[in-house]
Amino acid sequence: MAQKQFREVIREAIREEMERDENVFIMGEEVAEYNGAYKATQGLLDQFGDKRVLDTPISELGFAGLGVGAAMNGLRPIVEFMTFNFALVGVDQIINNAAKIRYMSGGQVKIPIVFRGPNASAGQLGATHSTSFESFYAHFPGLITIHPSEPYDAKGLLKAAIRDDNPVIFLESEQMYGWKQEVPDEEYLLPIGKAKVKREGKDVTVVADGKMYHVAKKAAEELAKDGVEVELIDPRTIKPFDMKTVIESVKKTNRCVVVDESHPFGGVAAEVGFQIQRDAFDYLDAPVQRVTIPDVPAPFSRKLFDAWIPGPKQVIDAVNTVTYRK
Amino acid sequence: MSNTDKASITSRTASITKATDLPKPTRKTHKGLNISEEQLLELYESMYLQRRFEERSMQMYQKGKFGGFLHLYIGQEAVSTGSGFALNQDDDFITAYRDHGHGLVKGITPNEAMAELFGKKDGCSRGKGGSMHYFKPEKHFWGGHGIVGAHLPLAAGIAFANKYQENDRVTICFFGDGAVDQGALNESFNLAQLWKLPVIYVVENNGYSMGTAVHRHSAGKLADRAYPYGMKYDVVNGMDLFSVIDKVSEVAERVRETKEPYFLEVVTYRYRGHSMSDPANYRTKEELEEYKKIDPIERLKTYILDKKLASEKDLEAINEKVEEVVLEAVEFAENSDFPDEKELYQDVYADDDFPYLT
């Protein structure tokens, strides 16, 4: 096994699937000649040519919709957004067309398409470039939403996403493209909709997705020094959400903190918290707590930004609350 | 209505193409267009079917047989019919929410079409789409789309897939004059021309985007929207079946050969309001009457009779047959079951066992 960067495994997953199925193609801003704004598509143009690796104009509505039409008519497009912040100008194509046409047609039209690209905050980029969309996309029936935190999961899940017959939102992270993990050289796929217990513990369940998984992991390491054993669950897929794994864990630990980079209202943390109170109410020794982005847009100034983005401290505070340590 | 009101309506509608000012119809005869006499009667039947289907739909709607929106195509039938005739059966159609005519032309049966309006399980979208969302992909009919302009990129994508698969099919995408103002049109035109996609974009300019006359919603001429993209374009008389057949045939041949898009402005007129709730107070009765004088079905009928290609009696027989088909469709729709409640959770995802949140 070799250490591989997030961007490398994204590229490998796309390459392997394009080699496997000639109906798979990729398009997006700067994916071809520029080799990808974040180099996730480096070398693909050379290998597959400009029929299957296409630079688009800055025209998210146009190329997102073009991808949906191509998927309706037999192809399996991968649409890269330079960031999901830019996808907002084309979101009608995702929500009204990609997600609903199968249903509106009574199941006659299949739309196997993957929309992928960086999601969420990547530092001081200001309010328009910092939104995390996992809760937003998971809200809409018809879409699968995947939000991996590590290269190993990302590769297996992206390959599964490309082979899936549903429209898939695959959320990466600009900040994590350089992060590394041991990833097998041989081919593997991972099941969509399965969470993973990444650290076992008996004292408190912490559920954290995407970049927040790493924040929670750091918090868990700190807490361990203090004798608090966190059970850390990475949902990996947001829709469908593997609630079973979470409920089982909560029944063991009796306490839960949900960490998510969405805003609080109607977000992943709100949903997971609701499900736990309904399905594991009698097992809870404390109200479920959440750590999210606050209910305000991303600020620019470093000082304000640091107050805005959740860090290990907030997770530790929340764990202390549910364990009544403070 | 006061004189002032009348005057203001006249001034506001003054820039709609007058019925008398439509582009000149083609001079070609049916023979010149390679339409056999048999086909000519089929075309008449198709147009008459679309009209009677919708008139019955309207009646059923008013009787409260079904709810939702109902946008009628009456007056514009030459566009769907002529395009269907000019193109191959496996060419791809996609349109907006005024979709009954196009759907029937592409092979949705009147029974399936009516059952869909009634929200029944035998409808062309299994009762899940309704009037605005007819689908029949096996016949290359890709919907029925409810958001103005949102299906234009889909058409580019359908054409992209055809070119990618090198199958020689042409895509035709219909939309109303209101869609011309959407960003989706401009993004689609740019991509279609840039990537040389075999798609024909057709604006059915019926004079009004809902209640707003074309000169009040669109700067410049509609057809000119193609110009900055270097896309070929033309304007055609949409009240004349032969003109539509003539132009769409020519355009289709060109698009199939060059794999480049084309923009066609078809000038037409809708007789009814935007939807059932619209009394169409924004236009004059005189304007409507002017257009009814050049009704596409009457025009074809007159042609057939003048050329003695069929008798009054022959056409009457076709009308009666259509009448029966439509009444049968109503009966079929009434007798069809509503979808089972478990259908609510089907066809959202490809998986039958998707774990929906509750």
C-alpha cells in the first residue's frame, strides 16, 4: 500500500472508471488542458482525449444541465464544479432536473451522473466561497450525497458513485486535496450509505463528516488523554444516512455529539439529533449536542474566521457538556 | 371596457406579429414536399386529434375530473405536427409544459395522455408527472418540463450523447417566447455552438409569455439571439403546416450533416389563455379572431378540399374517428386506477430498497 493524496485517489477513481466504461466522461471548468484547478484531473486529457475530457465555459447552469441531458440519453457524466459554491447558479438543473425527472417520468428516465468538486470552507475565502452543502443537497429526494473525509473512503465511494444509477453529489474539500492516507493499489469499491466506526470508545459517540471528521478526531485524541473514550463515527454518505450504526453506538455510550460544517438550521446535526431522540430516547443520559458552523455567513478577517470555523475545542466542550464534566 | 382601456391594450399588443404580417408561407405543394395523399390525411388527423384532445381535456378539467395546471396548445398544432413529420421517428423531442401536442405527435397514445391528466397509473408518466410532465423516452419523447427554459441545457445534453455515440439522431427542443429571456437559453446556445451539437432549438413565439406581450419582455428580435453565437437561424410561419414541414426538413438535414445547432423562430398563436385560470384580458378579441382566420387545421382542410385530395365526407369521417378516440381516452382515463399508495415511494431512486427518512 502506498500513501496517496486525496487528489490522486479522485483521479485514480475517475481514470479506472473511464477505462472500464467508455460512456463515462468528465467535463468542467479547467479539467482538461489546465489539468484541473486542483489537479484532480491531471493527465486525463492526455489519456482519454478531448471527446471524453472537456473544458467547459464558466457556465454552470449550462454544463450541469447538459450533463443531465447526456445522462438521460445513455451516458454517465462526471461533472466537476470548481467549487460547489459556483454550482448555485446552476442548481435548478440539479434539484429540478437531475433529482426529479426519474420520479416525474414514473421511473422511465435514468440519470446516472456524478456532480463532484470541492465543498465547504478552505480558509479566509469570504462568504461566497465557503459554504458547505451536504445538508442542502441531502434535503432533496432523488439525490445521493457523499461527503468523504479520507482518501481511502473517497476512492471507493467515488467509484461506486460513478457506477450508481442515481444522480450523486460527491463533496470533496479544497483543503484536503493534499492530505494523504494509505490506499491499496488494487481495485476496490465501498458501499454507498454505510457509516464507519473509525475509533471505538465507550463514553460518548461523536458523529462527524467531511473535514469536521478530522476536527473531531483531534478532539477525541485530546479527550483520550483525559480518560474520555470517544466512539467516532464517520457517516461518509449523508444521503442515505446510516442511522443504524449511530443508534447502535448511542445505545452503548448513551451520549452523542454531532459535528458538521453546515449551518445549524435543518442541517445534518439537526436531523441526526432528532433521529436519536426518537429512536434511542430511553438510552440517553444527556441531551444530544451539536457543533456546527454558526448561523452566519463566513467572515473574512482571521480573528472572526477562527471564531466561525469549529475546531477541536468546541467538540471537547460539547463532549464535556454531554458527559457533565463541566 | 372604457375607450382608454381599449387604447392601452391596443398599444401594448401593437408589436405582436399581426396575423396578416406572418412570414410568407411556403409556396410548395404537398407533392413538392414529398407528402403523399395518405400522409396528408394522417397529418390532418394528427392536428385534429391534438385539438380535440385538448378541448375535451379542458371540458374534463372544468368538470373537476382532475386538478393541477392545464396549459393548452390549441392554435399551435402545425408546429408539433410539422416537426414530427419532418424528423425521423428516432429523433429526440423535448419541450416545455405546453406538451400535449408534442407528446401525442411522438407516440404517447391518447389513452396514456388523458390518463396522465387524470393522475392515473396508466398515464404516460404513471400519474406522477401530470399535464406538464409527459414522458415517453422509448419513443424519444424526453418531456414535458415545468421550469421555463430549464430544459434547453437538457436538449444540448441529449444531442451531446447522440454525437458521442455517433448515432446520427437529431434533437429538437421547443420552448415559448418567455424562455428566450432565460440565462439557460444563452448558456445552451453557447455550448451547443461551441461543441457543435446536433440540436434544433425552436421558439414557438405565440406572442405572449403568460400575459406579457413579446415586445414587453424581450429586447430585439427573438431569432437574433442566435446571431452572437454564430448560430444559423430563421423565422417561419407557424400557422401553416407546410411551411413548418418545409423549414424543419431543410434544417434537420443541415443539422444532421453538419452536427451544428440551429435556431428557428416559429411565429404562432395560442387561442386559449396561458393556463385555465387565465382569461387572457391582455389581448383583444380582434387579435384572436385574426389568427383564427388562418387556423392551421382549417387551412389544411381547405387545401385538401380545393385540391380534391379528399371529400368533405372523408374529412368528416376522420373527425368522427378522432372524436371516438378522444371519448375513448376519457373513458380509459376515468376507468384507470389511481396509482397505489406505495407508488409514492417508488421511482425516486434506482434502488427499490432505498432507506427513506421518516
